[in-house]
Amino acid sequence: MAKPNLSALLGQMQKMQEQLQKAQEELETIEVEGSSGGGMVTVLANGKRELKRIQIDPEVVDSEDVEMLEDLIVAAVNQALEKAEKAANEHLNQTTGGMLSNLPGGFKIPGF
């Protein structure tokens, strides 16, 4: 029985770690948008699930109905964050060749 080549295995693990690091850095460049109220509220987020911008159409601002504006903001933010998570997962799976989704026992790497 042949012994496993630990040096090659460690090299592969280091390469994967470098790929993951690069993929995490690239998440900042992925931009997704969420909107609500027919585009009256628009939110821009990145692949790290960070909000980058919120745009509110002045027509939707009504001091008599602040609750509606709050609801529109929450809906747009939730949509943007959902899209950001999906985009990040797709990017990481492409970068790692799907290795992260195939880890045994449901093992998860923090931050992925």
C-alpha cells in the first residue's frame, strides 16, 4: 500500500487556502441590487453582504406615512442581501470547483 504524499497534500491545501482568500477579496467587487415599491427604494450591496448605497425616490417620502417608507426600505435591503448571499455562494463554488458544498458531514468553513 502506497503512503500518501503529505507534501503534495499540504501543497494542495495551501493552494486551496490561497484561492479562498482571493475569492473572499473578490466578493467586495460583486454588486447586487434590491428594490421595492416599483423601484421607489433601491439598495446596492456587495458580495460580502455589506450595504453600499440606498436610494429613495422623493415621491415616496411622506411625513404622514413613515411606516410605508420603512417597510419599503426593509424589503429592498432584504432582497439585496438575499441576492448578495446567492452571488457570493455561486462565486465561491466556482472558485473552489464546488469543493465547499461537498464537505463531509455538513462541515462548514466560517465565513463561507
